[in-house]
Amino acid sequence: MRIAVIQASSQVAKNELIYSVVKKYAAGAEVINFGCFGNEDNKYSYIEISVLVGLLLSSKSVDLVVTGCSSGQGMMLACNNMPGVLCGYIPTPMDAYLFAQINDGNAVSLPLGEEYTWAGEENLDKTIAKLFSEPFGQGYPKSEAERKLEDTRLLKSIRSSSQIKMTELLKTLEKPLLYKVLSKKDVVEYVLENGRDEELSLLITELKKG
């Protein structure tokens, strides 16, 4: 399993914490840290990061993305606009557990600024621990697991039918947003090297030429 860590530039100070906690609890997974980092020239908003999350998941370069912004809500909403992304908002350990077991998504968004008090680091640790405490998609409660998993299957099917492809979405983006997204070289190069969507890779290569 490949897991990407990437959060908005507004929360650069939390990046190393997120990365270390995910590595701690995602046993056996390859965890790739895309920042955002403090030494980057560009600053990326949650909107721009959500498109990068879409690229990482649509290309099948990674299996799961752990992300976040100040509230966590904005990132979750933005990510859920991306083709192939099912992102959950996980402010607490129970939210993380229920999302993993019931919704079986491929991205999670953490609140990294709002009400992040002295207990914030402890809560984040417990939240990520609970997220990876069991394999995803087992259903909950166990007595209702079959029904819950069928609902999740239907949700994913409806979302897939109602969304355009990532290649089509990229063509509709405003040029400043598109060029800003493509300026995040570590993500773009990773997608081109590891992605399994040839059409998407070809389009990114063409767009990079400007």
C-alpha cells in the first residue's frame, strides 16, 4: 500500500508530525511525504492541494492520501470534487474509524488549525492510530456490516457515474490554477513515474510544455 501525505501550506508546521504519525501506524505501507514544506517557493491553498490529491489517486500512483488544512472541512469538500476521490473528515478517532470501516474511502482530511490546542498532537496521534487499527472496509457495526458495505458500494458506483474523468477536469481548470498545480514538481514527477493511467500521464506531459 502506498500512502501520500500532503497538506495545505498554511499548515507547514504540522507536516512532519503528520508524516511521522502515519509512518508509525500504517504498518507495512510505503509513506511518501509531499509536504507542503517550509522551504518551497510556492504556497499552496487547499484548492490547489485537492487537485494534486486528485492527480495522485486518479493516476493510481498511491492508494490513500492523508491531507488537511486549518479546518479540515475545506480540504475534504475540495477533495470530494475530484474524480475518483472519496475523502472523509476525521477530527476524532471515532470519525476516523467509522470512515475507514463504513465508507472505505481513499483520502482523509485532518483539522490542523481550528481548536488545535495543547491536546491537538495527542488527538492527531490517536486519530491516525484508529484509522489504521483495522483493515479498511469491514463494515460497522459488525452486525450490520453486510448492509453497510452494500451502501458503500452503491455510493462509489453513483459517484463514479456522476463524475467526469480527471483528464477532462484538467482541461477545464483556469490557467493560473492549472500552472500552479503543475508547479508542485515532486507530486507531478511522482505521478508521471508511478501512475498507471497513460492518458492522464500524456496529458500532464503536454500541459507541462505549456
